[in-house]
Amino acid sequence: MLRLDNISKVYKVGTFGGKELHAVSNVSFDVKDGEVVSLIGESGSGKSTIGKMILRLIPLSSGAISFNGVDISTLKGSALKEYYRNVQGVFQDPFSSYNPIFKADRVFSIIKEEFFPEMGSREWTDRLENSLRAVGLNPPDVLNKFPHQLSGGQLQRFLIARALLLDIQFLVADEIISMLDASTRIDVLNLLADLKSRGLSILFITHDLSLGYYISERAVMLYRGRVVEMGATEKIYDNPLHPYTKMLMASVPRLDKKWAEAEMELKARPSEILRGCVYYERCPVADKDCASYSPALLEVESDHSVACFHYTERE
Amino acid sequence: MSLQVENLTVYYQTLRGDVQALESATFTIQDGEIMGLAGESGCGKTTLGHSLIYLKPPMRFIKGHVTLDNEELPVWDMERMNDFRFKKISIIPQYAMNAMNPTRKIGKMAEELLGSRKMDFRAILPELKRRLDLVKLSHDVLNMYPIELSGGMKQRMVMVLSALLNPSLLIADEITSALDVSTQKAVAEMLVEFRDREFVKSMIVITHDISILYQIADSIMIMYAGQLAEKAPTDVIIHSARHPYTKLLISSLPKVGVKYAEKRLTGIAGSPPLLLHPPVGCRFRDRCPLAFDQCLEVPPFVEIEKDHFVACWKVLEENAQA
Amino acid sequence: MAQEQPKEVRSEFIYFALRNRKLRVGLGILVFFLLFAILGPFLTEYEPNAYVGPSAQPPSSEFWFGTTTFGQDVYSQFAHGLRSTFIVGLIGGGIGTLIGVLIGLLAGYRGGMVDESLNMLTNIVLIIPTLAVLIIIAAYLAVRGIFTESVFIGLTAWPWAARAIRAQTFSLRAREFVDLARMSGCNSLRIVLTEIAPNMMSYLLLVFILQFGGAILNAATLDFIGLGPTRGMSLGLMMNNAVLWAALQLGMWWWLIPPGAAIAAIVGALYVMNVGLDEVFNPKLREM
């Protein structure tokens, strides 16, 4: 349904814009119909940038994004609006997604004005209440309130309901539960899983490995703007191949086992690597080739690819 | 020796009245114990942490006693607490790594900090350097500006400074939340190292991330809506908790190895009460599947087995019958 | 974690506004002079420029503020002058605010080339020597009214407001609710007017107050050096005449001091109000 083809995002930074920051470099993956794909990375990995590029909030520097075969990176005007009928996003901070001086319902009325101007008010109310119930909210409890009068979980569900009003096919969920309390997180997560079973495709952006495992079939591991490993979630988690993925699996605090005693390499601020493998500076098994060439993604087993010379040389 | 807190009650003054953020907290921490303090937002864990060391307006001390190493801490008196801060009790506040003055070199900042406590920087410098080695920071750090350091490095620097004078109790307030996974692990393990080397006698680690506590804490105390719910050794909390809230909370956490398709986890319906006019009795009453009439009375925080404290009438009832 | 209710936020603002001493004092002074300007002229039957009495009289029961060298009633001049001062403040300040807001919003939201070109325009207007331009204009327009003066002041005072509003717009533009509006298919104009501008209301109020005060000062200066309106009376003109006719040397304090003091008081009150309002809107500045 959604295909990312070699997309990159370069920012000009420094005084007079002399230096370049490669936020995203040559990322390609796709999301099929009715599939949940986790985009996993830490801060600085470029995952939010990718989400915003898919949502056309940031322009691409190069590459193409196509939705159902149509290149969306250059859409404008009413074509762009049509795109938004099919693709929407929900972000991390529920409170800053709402204009604080207006009531929360305003997000719905904007949708009505822009997309359903001729719909009668009775029909709209029905549609709205159905959407709210579909996300587990009781309409009289949540309508007509200001954002601060609702909890973070309710606000996030509101935004999902807003997306459902448009009958979207694809949702970009950017760290949508990381700012919620532990007890509400799982409810919103379950909601996403329910929606997926009803045909919605989701790009689930997160830094939390256990969430990715819980909800997605496939995962894309991102490090500093590049894809280092991707494939079926289970395969990656059971058998991580890339040194970064291995480090992540070993370092994430888990409730079922304690951290191993392995020493962690702690480095200063990483410099911008333009040539060579993006993980070179922290990689325990890097050799000199890794500093000069950037490995390509290669399929090591079915539905499991990794970008690391230690696997691509094994032939 | 140890920390003893008795009936500590602290409210927040606001225009609309007092927010009853911390209600009658009573617990003990032994020497050498790393206690994790966990709970959701608004549970009072930060209030508890701060009231032990820095109780300033809008926080208002209502009642209670705090004893550290057999000496009473005058937590209600900001002036007198000055003698204890940094030396006997110290805190690594949230966002500390962002609180460093960007125009000061780290070494200068440390010097000023120690100077304000009437300590001689030069005399402490050798020990400071030893500690920097321990956390794997090069001595050059003292000549750098904060912006040259990564998040993890800044956090470690703050940890070193907070623990420099070997306080008996170190409070760490959400020190890992803004860090990358690998740095989180390093910083958390460093906390344990500080305790193992006896730089610090005991610690309170405040966080909402229980899985970090599972890795490093000896015991965990769970709070809900300003009240203490349960305190027990880590393994007990994770695997055999008794308080209904704790049990629901632990079971709602996704773990690697658990898929939605195989086992659907459930959360806790409802949301925590507002503490401006908190409900009478046990504040978890409205969301608790086991609530009954007795719950209109505040349950006492009682030791049901060795080192395992619970505040729940149902649990007490079950124990009495057993 | 929870944020403030707008309704309660409004009433919270009003609560703090009423208790803020700077705001009360500033507003009080302003209202006093405003009432004076509105009602004052009705309390005298003398026209400001008419020759109605003996010259150079100190204040008395008949001529409350005394008379000028030509026997004009100073009180009448003062009251009418106060009116025109407020009019200039309102129109000049209003125009300056309007232009500044429009350009600031546009440049801040669109960015890119639009921002670059508007910045250039702002810089040009900023460095134009207004005095020189005004002298040239004065040479061409034999008759100038207060409206012309206000418009001129407005047209030259907007750059700093545009800069400030542009900065505010930049920061608001990056907020997530703007992203949400974009994803709802709203066009730029709609977003700027309905999402961004309302969030800046308090800031826009402060900008207007500063423009108001600035316009008054500007007008007083222009009037004082003779580049003001050719008809009518204003406080600056009073001061101009007083100095021209050696009021200070002749000891006619009643002619020189009231207009100067009034301008200083009004503009001072406006600035104090501004600081007070800043404290009201920004909780961190309040002394709890």
C-alpha cells in the first residue's frame, strides 16, 4: 500500500548553512494492506522525520513515496487533500496536538468543514458518535470539553477517532503512547491492534522494543537515518543479526530477565559519518572496510534483511 | 544507618485549594538498599522525593517525621536543611543534565557548587577525578562546556557531583527517561556501582519505568494517587504482588515475547482521581475490582510478611483468614 | 501534566490582572487622562486658539491653567490637545500594529522567499530617516491634518512589531496542532488566521499598547519641531509654542509643564501597564 523508495532528508546546518545533517539516508521499505510495521529507533534515528515525510509535513530531499502506486511526494492542493482522506497521523504529545484555546471537538469540526461540508448535522453527529465508540470512548463523556479536561489517553483516542472519521486506510502512529500512563498505554495499543484487524495499515513508530513485538508483524530497525535490519518481527527478535540490533536487545530493560554483564561502550557525541557504515563508531566487530563502504541491505533469510558486511560477505 | 519516614503528608497550595499530593507516607529504607519508587503520573512519587530534601512553596508541609541515620531531618525548614543537603542527603533532579549553565565550563561549575557549600574544590579534586574514572568520563570533561557533552555524559557528570560528598541517601528523579537505551543501561548500572562502592549508603530511584527497577532495585515501592500501595523486594513485586493496583499494573506492561495475537493484555479502566478533593478512604477504590465497604476507610500500610508491606483491606482480610 | 482551561485561564488572567499593581496604576492614570480628553473640552467655553483674555496670566479661577502670551486659554488648549494626542495614538498605533501583524504573520508562516523579501522591506523601512522624509512631505503638503500625521507615524513604526510577530509565528508554526490542521486540509491563510493568530492574542495586545505609546511620543516630537498638523491643537504643539515664546525664561510654567507632564504621564502609564500585563500573561514573572 505504501512504498518508500530510497528516501533521504538532508538539513543544512551550521553558520551560513555550510554543513549538512543527514537525518534520513536511502531508506526503503513498504507497508502492505492491513499490515502493522514497526519503525524502531532511538532519538536521532530519523524515525519521526520519516513519519512526517509520509504525512507530507516535511518535504523530501530525494527519493519517492508512493501510496497505492501513486507518487505522493509532489502532490498539491486538492490532490493533497485527497491523500489526507486516506492517510493520517497521530503524534506523541497528546496535549500539544490541540490548540489550547479551543475545545477539543474542534478537531472534528475542522474535518467536517474541509471534507464533509454538505453533510447534514444529524448524519454527522451519528458518524462522529460511531467513531468515538469505535475507539472506546463514550460520546457524552468526552464531547464539548477543553483539552485539559480530558486525559492523555482520551486525547489520543480522540485523534484516532478523527482519523477514522475519514475512513483512512493508513495511519502513521508516531510514539503515540509513550507519553501516556502505563495503565492506559495498553488500552490504546489494543485499540490499534483491533483497527488493524479491521483492515487498517499502520506504521508504528517507537523506541520501545516490547511494544513493537506486541503489535507488529514486521519491523524496520533504524540507526542514524539508515535501515540496519528489517524483516518479520519474530525473526529479528529471536535472531538479531546487526550489531546494533543485538546491542538494543541486550540493553533494553526487560521484566523477564536481567541485564547481562557485558560491558557497554560509551562514546562521546557521534560525529557525522558520511562514508562507511553508519554504526562504525560503536560497532564491536567493525573492521577497516566498514569505515569506507556503506553496506547495502541484503536478505539473509526469508523476510529478514540486514545491512552489515559480516553477513553480506558470507557467500 | 537508614531512612525512616513516618506519616509524611505534603500538600500543594494552589488558587483552588490544597492538592493533597502526599498522604501519610510511612516506610523504611535500610542501609545499602536501593528502593525503586514507581507509579503513574500524579501518584506523588516526585512529591515524596522532593519533600525529603527540598520542600519549597508551593509544597506545604502538613505533618510527619523523617529520620536519617537516627537524626531527625527538619524537612519543613528550608534553612536548616541546608546543613544536610549534599552531605547527608542528595538528589539528582529530573532534567538535571539540561540544567547546567551553558556558558560555564563543567569544572568551573563544580567549583562554584562546592564553594557554595563552603568546600575547598582543590581538596576534593583528586576524589572527583577518581569518580570520573569510575563513570568512564575523561578528566578533560572539566574543561569542556555542557554543549560538548552527550546526554549520557552530562547525566553521569551530574551523578558524580550529586554523590561527591558521600551522602547517606541519594534520590534519583527520573534520571534515565531522556536517554538512549544503551546509555540508560550504563547510567542505571552506575547507580548500583555507587552503592556497591559505598559512595552512597542507600538510594531512592524514582521512575515510571518498572523494568529499569527490575534490573537494579532491591525493593520497589508502588504509589497511587498520593498513597503508598505496596512495598516489597523486587522479585516479589514483579511476580507475586498482592495489592490489586500493583497486580493490574504489572500485568499491563508489554514484554518482549508477548504478542497481541497470542495474549491480549488489559489495562486499568478509568483514570487516577484528582487530588484537589480526593475520594475518601483508599483512593484506588473506584477502579479496583475488589473494592468493598471497608475501603471507605484508609487502609493501613501493614507488613504482611517479611519486608512486604501492603495497604489493602482485601489483602488483610485474606491474610487473616489464612 | 494537565494544562489550563481556557475559560478558567481567562478568569485567572482577570484575577491576576485586577491584583497587579502596575496594571492598576497604569490603567488608572490612562483612564484619568482619557476622561479628561473626552470631557475636558466641554468644561470650557473658550476655543483653544481664540484670544480670550489678558496675556501671560498665571492660573486663576477664571483661567484654570492660565493664559498664553497671546491671551489664549491654556486649559482649553490642553484639553483639546489631549484629545488629539489620543487620536494620534489610536490611529497611528493602530495602523502600525495592523501592518506589523500582517507582515509578521505572513513572513513567519510562509518562510522562504516570502520571508526573505518581507525582511528586506522591513529593513528598508527601518533605516529610512523618517525625519528627513517628513520634512520633504511637509514641504509638499501645505495643509496637514491630524489624520495625515497618524498615517505617517503608522507607516513608519511597524518594523519592530513585524519582527517580533514573525518570531512568535515561527515558534507557533512548529506546534503540533498546526501540523494537525495541515493534515486536515486547511490552507495556509486559514491556519494563520484561525490557529496561529488567536494564540498570540496577549502578545498582540502588548504590541498595540507599545505602538500606542510610541505613536504619542512620535507625534509630540514632530509637533514640537513644527512638523505636526497645521491646524488644530496638540500637546506637542503647545510645548512648541511655549518654547518659541520663551515661556521658560519668562516663568510661564503653566504653559510649558502641563503638556509635557501629561505626555510623560500617559506614555509612562502605558509602559507600566505593559510590564504589568506581561506579568499577568506570563505566570513565571508573577510574584506569588
